[in-house]
Amino acid sequence: MRPKVYLYSPGDTVRIREDLEEDARYYMEGDEPASDIVVESMLPYRGQTARVTRCFGKYKIDLDGGLLNWVDGMFERDAPDFMASDMPIGALLGERG
């Protein structure tokens, strides 16, 4: 049996899709695709950036305290590796330390 391959690893930054729809089914990518349905408690996280905390066939993220299950299709594919708000203001302005 081959190990599962994930698009994201613990510590990766992901952006939750802004167009996430309640009761819609989204899928994991890969050889053994899993899926999950969006529930109402996921909707406030639309458009937000989160960190993956765990991979177990699906994902856990920090925003919801690891309570909900998330899958690849619930995340934007072109999410940045970091948010500008995570950087010191001087770095954003091009200042050198």
C-alpha cells in the first residue's frame, strides 16, 4: 500500500475558497479521493488564510481549532505561501534591518 500524497503539509498556508457553498461536496485529489460536505460552521472562514495542522486523509486547520474536516477542493489552488500581514511593515516597505 502506497502512502497518501497530500497537496498540503502541516504548517502550510492555505486560503479557504470565497465561493465555498453550504451543502456542496468537495474532494481530495489523488489515488483514493475522499470528500466532505461544507457545513454552516465553515462559512465564516471563506476567503481567510489558515495553517494546516494535521493531515489524516483530510485536513485540520488552525482557524477552527481543528474541529472541522477540510479537503483540497475547499482551498484555493493559488494561495500565497504567506500573508503580507505576517511580515514586518518595514519589510513590506522595502526597508532593510
